[in-house]
Amino acid sequence: MKVEQKQRLRRFHRLRSVYYLLTELARFVTNSRPAVREQLVEAYAQGTDPWRYASLVRDRERYALALEMVARWQGERRPEALEVGCGEGLFTRQLATRCSSVVGADISEVALERARAACVNLPGVSFQRWDAVDDGSLGQFDLVTAMDVMEIGWRPLAQRSAMKTVTGSVRDGGALLITVFLRSPVIEHAHWARWLGRGGNGVLARYVAVDRRLVVRELHRTDHHLIALLEAAD
């Protein structure tokens, strides 16, 4: 009986995995690069803090954990930082306290206007409209952050292109800080999710595959997020 139950459970998990895979493949049909960009721009146009980062406890905890990881990595250093997907500057303000300079980049000019207003009195902080998929490099930095930006609907090739640009912005000996929203355990443990860059494990695996310099220095999982600090080996 126990063997039969295990077999039924395995079949159930396989069916769920196939369902999630087909769902992701269906999204690729509609999630072109212009469509994803339009969705992001429209979200900010509808109002401030569209993903409630400022109000949700889970995101305050995510930021706090991320900053603790940066602090352990940086020691006495004051790194030059690039924040990919800075949004309205919520994390920018916190990151600026630990860095000599921060360049916040986002594809939404509306979000950037709010970020500039929020950080107007912070020295060394600047903002630039930038698309990691299509635009060229902004230079190299000691620290690059990409928080909840690589699993927002990009097709695998577009995601890989963005990841190459992001990882190429990390100096040798520098660090890349990522956070990814965790998905269903079925997705997190599926091999196809790593190939397509879906879920926390999938996004992390793709980053490491894109840039072989990257070594995971520190990794945490909360109830909602994977948070990882990766070093670019010299």
C-alpha cells in the first residue's frame, strides 16, 4: 500500500510539474520584451509602490537580510554600486548608507522621477533610465544588486541577455546581490525551471551558468524569497 501511495504521489507531482511547465510556455507567447516593458511602465503609472514593497513586512525583512549580507561582504570597504531595477528608490536609500556611490537604473521614467525625489539629499546617488536586455553596459561596479527583476516575465533568451549584461557589470572581486521570489515547491525542484530561469533556484542556476566567475558566498531562504550574494572570482 505504501508503495502504491508513493507511486500515486510521484505521478501527481509529475502532472503538476507538466501543468506549470505548460503555463510558463504559454506565457512566452504573450510576454515579448515590449509587452513586459509596457506592463512595468503601466504599473508605476497607476500609482506609487505598485508592489507594496514599503508596506509588506516580508519585503522589509528581505531588505534587512540583504543589507546584512552586503555588510559582511564589504567589511571596511565603501563600494561603488549599481542597483538594477531600482524602482522608486526604496532600497536605494538604504544601500547608499553603505556605498561611496550608487547608480540606480530602471526602465520606468515615472519610477525614476520618484526615486530622484526620494534621494535628492543623498550624495553620490544618481539615476538613469536603462534596460538590461537591450541597452549597453553602464560600466563596472564593485557591487551590483538585482532584486526581484529577473523573473518578471522575460522569455529565456531575453533573461539570459539581461543576466549577461548584469554580471558583466561586476568587477573581478566584486559581488552580485540577487533576490528572487520563491515559487511552488514543484517549480523550485523541477529541472525545466533551471533551464528556463524560473523560481529562486532556476534564476540562481542561470546566473552561475551565464558567468562562471560567480561563486555563492552567502545564501538565505525566507518564506517568500531566495536571497543570495555571489562573488566574482578574480
